[in-house]
Amino acid sequence: MANMIPNPALNGQSRFAEIVIILSVFSVISTVAVGMRCYARLFILRCFGRDDGVMVAAQALTLASAIAIGLEAQYGLGRHTWTVPPENLIPYMKAFYASIVVYNIAVCLTKISILLQYKRLFSNPIMQRITLWALCFLAAWAVALAFLLTLICQPVSAFWNPTVSGKCLDAPTIWYIMAGVNLVSDFAILTLPMPVIKSLQLPQRQKIMLIAVFCLGFFPCAVSIYRIRTLKAATETPDPMYDNVDAATWSFLELTTGVLAACLPTLRPIFIAVMPRLFGASGARTTSGGVQSTHGARPFVSQDSSRYGTGNSNGSGKAFEIT
């Protein structure tokens, strides 16, 4: 900001409308997706699981992120820094800090929901163990994030109040570490079920559709990669309030696309009702992967009410139902 040279010709520029449109549209889309998921699980399958509850919490924090970014915009985000009144700086930085906190918690909860969904869907013992390890890693990472975000400045109020004397860690380095861990874990979680899915003896059309649904998770990964580029631009610009818009909006897009990718596989009961010929009954089961696959227009529940279908004859697998 010290190298910033005001350009009066740019005083009227504002990206406020762009911010509001992105926040509004994708808040509605992700909320509808979570709402449809809850409807399918509560009223069609009548079995609301832990992964669904965690996803509701993740969506609540995604909306909280939208509110925090909206407050940033109210106090200057999207306008050139030299046009923002000095009294807006502290509330802007408070909203910025809040957006960082809720973003990171929402990302963790979304991934935890996906892993819990894997535990519900895949009975393969190796898959179950890997999923448990991944959940433990995410829990440890969440604790580490809590310490990082708390200790980024001492006292923490020095983050948003320049009049408070204190010591702060190098914020860009922390942002890059967080973004890097998020990206690596995104790819790891996305590829985790692929070997099991490929082993399913399904009709070719449904197998392709199933893989395609899970591969939609590559889109949030692509968003995460682009977001890292926007972080670099935001940390190096002399006009942070204007140039931080991309980092803020792409962070929000990463949250919402992650929620969408996590919810789409659970919407099959609704798709069956709308397009029964495309998503209707067919069945298949594996013999080597410890996974039984049963796909039908009418879901059924085993003796273990947290799973769908019946187990293998040797008891090593449970039904595989994308719900």
C-alpha cells in the first residue's frame, strides 16, 4: 500500500455489483443443492446420516462466508484503496479476518462430510481404514488451523487494527500453506474411491455416469488451483481492496463448488423420480472388492439402518448405493 499511486481517473471504478452477483447466485445454488440432499435423505430414504448433518453445517458456514465477504464489500472491497475512507479500514479488516476463519472451517467440514459419506458407501476394509486415517488428519489439520489463525497476530486485534502494537506472522506464507494443504487433500479425497468404483460390475452406461459424478470433484480442484493464483496477485498488489476481489470471490466459489460436488452423488433418489429411465433400476455386485452394488428405483434398507441394501454372503461388504 506504501507504493500505491492514486489515479483519480479510476476513482469511479467499483466491483461491488460483481461481488454481490457471485455471492447471491452461488449461495442460492449451493443452498438448493443441500436442501435437495436433505429432502432426499429425510423424506425419500428416511435416513439422515452424520455426513448429511456435517454438510448442513458446512453450508451454514459457506453462507457465513458470503456474509463476511459482503461486509468486506460494504467497507471497501471492490473499490480502489485510495478512495476508501480511513475509518472503514478496521471494520474491513475485521470482516476479512472473519471470512478467513469461516472459509477454512467450511472447507474442513465439507471434506469431513465427503469422507463420512465414503465410510457409509464403501464397505471395503482398506477403504474404511484409509477414510478413518483421512478423518484423523483433517481433525488434526483443523486444530492446526485454529492455532495458526489465533496466533497470526499477537494480540490478534493487531491483524485488523494498525494502532495496536503487536507481532504478526507472515500472512502470505500462511495463506499459501493453507491453500497447498487444501489442494493436496482435495485431490487425495477425490481419487480415494476411484479404484473401488472401477471394480464395480455395473452396466457400462451407469458405470460411466457414476465415475462422471465423482469426477465432478475435479472442478473444485481446478477452482482451488486458480484461487492460489489470485492469492499471489492479492498479496503483491499495491491496491489490495480492489485487487483482492478475485481472491475473495474465488475462495467463495471453491466453497460452493465443493458443496455441489459433495451433494450431487446423494441426489440420485430425486433423479430417479424425475428421470426413471435414465437413473432407474439395475443391479450388479463385485466379487473381489468386498463391495456389493445395488441400484434400483426403490432404495431398501438392511438390518444395519445406516447402510443401504444387504451385505455380501461372507459379510465382508454392504450394498453400494449412491445416496
